[in-house]
Amino acid sequence: MLSVRPKVAELVCQLYGRSLHPELFDIHQTQCYERGQYKATVRITSTGHLVTWQIGDLLLTEVTTSAHAELPQKRRLMSNRIRASREDYLQCNGGIRYDLAFSLEATNAEKMRHYQNELSLQSTRQGILQRFEASGRFEAGALSYVNVEARDKLFRVQAFHTFPDDAAVVRIQSKFQLP
């Protein structure tokens, strides 16, 4: 289990066709959702986030973590290094579709403070937020903010992870969509 936030250059976003044991992660926040035919759990971890989405026998798990994390290879459906921006998708049985879009944005200390203030303000209205301790190089620690839109046929996750030590912000949007 990784207990320290990784460098932004080490991040990967992976999708599995199975569950991953929560014990593999240092979990700080958890929120569960049930809507229509599906169930989902969203967790903020020290390295990013973990989303488990299930409908019937289909279970998908999205994880943003360090590339050095020892995670299983079995039933890993997608793996993307977090660099620049990228979009990807997976068409599943029964017409279910998973979409992923992410971007890595370089920033400076002033923009980082503004960005973190905006995320903190947004979290007072909706979503879940985790503040991490400062590393000592900067007065403010990293933030992870996850906002969810749960509709009967759509589950959308918007995750924002800040990395003040690396002067970077990672934005990830994923959609689990029923036909």
C-alpha cells in the first residue's frame, strides 16, 4: 500500500473488469450511490481515486494511482499514463459504455492557490474533498475533489487532483453509460 502521494509523472488511470480490494489503498473518503439498476462506490485515496460501478454481473473498477502500485494484471481492461490529455472508451456487453477523458495541466503557485480555493468552495455545495498535509515545500498541501452525477442511465465522475510539489493539476472525467 502506498501511503505517500506519488509524483504526478508516476500516475496511471486504469480500468478493471473486476473489483480491487480496498485494502490495497490508503482511503480517505468514501461515498456510495444506488440509482436505477446500478450501484457505485467512489473513494478518494492518497494517490487519486477508486471508483467501483456495478450493474448485474458487470463490475468495472477505475483507479488512479501510482504506476509503481502493485495491482493485479488479471482482467485489467485499460491502462493510461497521465500525460498531457487523452480520451479513451470501452464498449461492454449489453450496450454499456465506459468513457474516460483526462488532462494534466501545469500551473504556478498563484494559480494553484486559486484552483484549490475554487475546489474547496465547490465542495461546500456538492462532492467530496480531501485535503492532504503539506510536504514542507509549499504552505498548502494537495487536494483531491470528486463530484458525481448519478442518473438512471448515466454515472459521471469528475475528479480533480492537485500536486503542488509538481505544480500540476490532474482532471479526470469518466462516464458509465447504459444504453
